Amino acid sequence: MSNNLVISIDAMGGDNSPRVVIEGLALAAKKNPDARFLVFGDSSRVNEILKEYPSLSKVCEVRHSPEVVRNEDKPSAVIRNRNTSMFMAINAVKQGEAQAVVSAGNTGALMAISKLTLKTIQKIHRPAIVTIMPHRTGRYVMLDLGANTECDALNLAEFALMGNVFAKHALDIERPRVALLNIGSEEMKGKEEIHQAAKVIKNSHLDMDFIGYIEPHEIPEGKADVIVTDGFSGNIALKSIEGTAKLVIRLIKDSVKKSVMAKLGLPFMLGVGLRIKKTMDPRLYNGAMLVGLNGLTVKSHGAADALGYSVAVSNAISLARRNFVTTIREELEHVDLDELLQEILYDAY
Amino acid sequence: MSNNLVISIDAMGGDNSPRVVIEGLALAAKKNPDARFLVFGDSSRVNEILKEYPSLSKVCEVRHSPEVVRNEDKPSAVIRNRNTSMFMAINAVKQGEAQAVVSAGNTGALMAISKLTLKTIQKIHRPAIVTIMPHRTGRYVMLDLGANTECDALNLAEFALMGNVFAKHALDIERPRVALLNIGSEEMKGKEEIHQAAKVIKNSHLDMDFIGYIEPHEIPEGKADVIVTDGFSGNIALKSIEGTAKLVIRLIKDSVKKSVMAKLGLPFMLGVGLRIKKTMDPRLYNGAMLVGLNGLTVKSHGAADALGYSVAVSNAISLARRNFVTTIREELEHVDLDELLQEILYDAY
């Protein structure tokens, strides 16, 4: 492929693959005419579906992969099998044939193969999972969401750096406001590693608008563009947010169902319902991204439909187009976060 | 006071004290005719407001306290001043004159004086903050919410025990379902101390319906009655839930405002709005309780109105009526959680 912008696709992951994957690609390709796709999977099945999408076909190169990673496969087993569509798709990024890979397959396997194959960026200690979420007036990103249940100050500072670059590239925000998730705004509140991370970030001269601590209830107000936290807390916050949004909407629906009066009023509320759906539609926030590796891995939800899948692909394209991984490397060139942390810890004595 | 059910009241804490406090007491007294109150504060001001509530006056004993804990006071300073309404109100519990204390004052001060004065229950290592929250079909309790940012397995097991007793007494659930907050349902997911806590609880023969792990998005569905977690994660979950509930309702309001059509439909939706408000009204969930001490301390929100304050008082009454502290002590008589944890850790080698 001559075009520089190439995304590698695991066509076999997810509930309705490869059909949903191809349908999603078609949507993403329409929005991103400069992108090309390396599609790994059962080539006869993939090519048959591709026939329905002639303009997509022109930007796809299909490569046959004889095997598939199943949902029940253990990460320890899949990393040894180089014949799966997932392995081959990730490997294409390693070989420099693509800048990012998208898969809707088994999360654990995707993480394991990505780490093994792409390797962590030099100077980054741990990759993180990041996603895009809606707030009242826009979108924000949060990381880590579960790759690292325990994090030290250095990990958090690295997440801040990666999240900052991620938000610039994926949300198109020139100077994202970066905040550390904490349970209070006072300097002494929360955990020691958070206080240390704040110091590392402040003293790092990273090109970043670091605004200090943020509490979870301030996130929906849009106070920050990048929320940095450990994988346990991030996962807790993310799932609390998702669960509560669903609860409130469910309570409203339950309540409307019980009321004849409310049912009469429903037609008037159609526009409001649509607008809320447009803001909160989980398909528009599909895609968890594994960052910190030499290449970008995007995990689409296994149950995502074509629209959801296309969002994951579009995110991969946005990040690849702006050389996400290279930017992280460049930002790290001028700074040694590890050394900085040691200095701060030393000063504390 | 001859009656056994006595609640000690710090009449001077909070934004509109002592008026809101007395108004709240009047509401709580109506619902709990067997309760009596020891009211600490500026006696002339308190008595003047009490004149407006003759039936409340009959169940109140006002005691003068010359000083007040202010919002800006440091915990280290307030614990030395025995003349504040807060100190005197807590001390009444220590002296056995009351079973619980309610204050809308400075949280840090309330925690500090409570710990110092009431002391931790023997066999309990750390007190916890617990609150009551709404789920889709009822209410649940969650602890710890911030008293302990780092917790080991033993702390978590103790929180489970206290939360179980708390839910029985405050929610009137005969056999609460107790769950540990985690980021996955698989046994290996999450943190080591959570896995160990699960083992301690399972092997403790505590009288408890322990249902294992719960993920945050399952909480609103009402899968458990008691959610056990460390103070950092609990605070993150609580504030994420509060923030998101507000966000969704705000998005709907914003959207209705923008639409003439929706405004026309509003009268039909009045019932739905009221029902949602009735379920989600934060005043109905006012009161964070400090449990694990020899006596119960209830913190009302500083900005609570009379209804909110009455909820905090009613919670104190429910727990006192059923001898909350004694039940915790009794449950601990038959079990040594500390020893159990040591055994489990030993077995792991």
C-alpha cells in the first residue's frame, strides 16, 4: 500500500464478525477517504462481504489468516499462535505496515499480544487503557481504566503525558487541561502517590496544562479534558458513571410507563429524547485504546454494531494521522520522569 | 431523661443553625415519638426557636455550650476545646447519656473528636464512613467513603461486618446481601487485598449473606444491599454516581429549555419529574455515618435543610433503637478476624 495512513483490522473478533467489521469499515472509510485498511481474517468470507462495498474494497487489502482467537482463549495460549487474525493484525503494526490496529476480539488476548509484539515505548514503564467519554459540553479522556490496578507516581505522570497527547490527537484539543483524579482538592487529600505524581508533572516541564486534582463529580461538568488515575480507580469511576447514567434513564422510562399522563406527553419529548441519546449514545464512545506501546491498539466492544465499530476505527485513524506514538516519544526526549521522581522522593527526606 | 432512646444534637453546626436543626428535629420527633434529644448549643437562641415547637420542646433537654466549632477550625485544635457544642454533644454519647450524636458541623473536626472521645470498638481496627444511597428498586449502603484511603483485607472484612449490621438496622433488611466492590467478577481480578478479604469473610462464619464481588455498574441495579470498599474507591464511586445523576438530569433540563415543543409537553411530565425527584432527592440520603466507634456519629450535610436534617436524625434513631453498636460487638465475640487473616496469609505460602 502506497498511502501512509494504514489501519490494520482484525476482521474476525466480536459477536457478528466479519460482517459488522466490514460494515463499520465502510462507514469509517467514507469519513476518512485518505485511510487504507489491511484486513486480516477468513479471506473468502471477508471478500464476499466486501463485494457489497465496492468503494471500500478499493482501500482494503485482505490477507488470509487461518485461525481465530476465541472469547474463552487464555492470553497465555494465544500469544504462541501466530496464525490468528488478531496476531497477524497486530504484527502488521510491528512490521511497520500499519500505524494502528483495531480488534473487537477477546480483551485479555489483545492486551497480551499487543504488549508482546509491539513492546512498550522506551522510557514508558507501563501501557494504559484510555477511552473517550461525554461531559456536559464536550468530551474528555480518562486513563488508566484497568491495565494497572496499582500505580506509582511515575506511572501516573506517564499516563498524564500520554493522555495529553491522546486528547490533542483524538479530541482535537490544542491544549488539553490535564487533571489527577483525587477525593479532595486540598493538597493533603488522597494518596501519597497522587501527591508525588502532581509534583513530578509540575516539575517536568512537559508541554501540558496541568490543572491539579479533580474530584469525580466535577468530571461531568467538563472541568478537565484528561483525567489521570490508576487502573482500579479509573475502572470504578468509569463503571459508576455508566451504571448511573443507565439508572437515571431507566428510572425515567419506568416512570413514564406507569403514567398515562406522561405517555400523552411523550410525543412532545421526542426531540429531547433524541438529543440525550445523541449525547449519551454508548456507540459514539466505543473503543478502549491501549497506549504506551510502539503502535496503537484499539479494542472495539465485542457487541458493537457497525456505527460503534466505525467510531473505534475513526479514533484509530485520528491518532495515526497525527503520529500519536511519535509525539509521545518526542515529548519524552526532553525529560526523564524517572529521574525527576527520584529527586522529588530524595527531597522529601 | 428516663427514656432509653436519646440522641445527642450539636445544634450549632451547619449553615443555618440552630434554626434548621430545630426544624429538622421537629420533623424527626413527629416520626419517632419515643425519641428524646439532648440539645447542645447557645441555649438562649435554641430555647427561643424551641418555643415555636411546643411538642418538640417536651422531648428536648437543652444544655448550654459556650463555644462553636467553625468550618475553618483544624481538627488538631478542636479536640482540645471541651466547650464547643460539638465536643459536648459527642461527649454525651461517651458518658452514656445518648446512643448517637448528630452534627452538621465541620467534618474533619467531627471525625477527630469522635475518634478521640468515643474510641474504636475493641476488635475493630478502623472506623469507616457509611451512607445510604438509592438503587433502582430500593436503597443500599456503601462503606468506607473516605475515612481510610488505604485498606487491607482485615479492614475490608470489618467494614463488611459493620455494613451488614448497619443495613439490617438502618434499612430494615433482615439478611442484607453483602458484596465487595471490584473491577471484575472473576476471582483473579482486582487487588490482592480484595481477594484476601473475600476469603476472610467466607471463612469467618459471620452471620452474613456474602455474595462475592460487585462491579460499580451493577450497584444501581440493586444486586447488593451492602457495598464494601476502601475509602478511596468508595469516595470515587460515590462522587461519580452523584456527578453523573446530576449530569443526566441537567442534560435533560438543558434540552427541554431549548425546545418549544418539549416545553409544551412539560405539564404531562410533571408526575414523572416528581417521582424521579422523590427517588433521587439528595435530602432523602443525607447523613454520613461514622461507624466502628463506641457510639454512633452522624454527619448531616452543612447545607441540609430541615427535611435533610430530619433524615440524618431518623437514621441515628433507627440505629440507636436497635442497639447498633452492641450488635457489632456481639457479632465480633464469636470471631477473630485478625487471626483468620493470619491463617489465610499463612496458607498462601
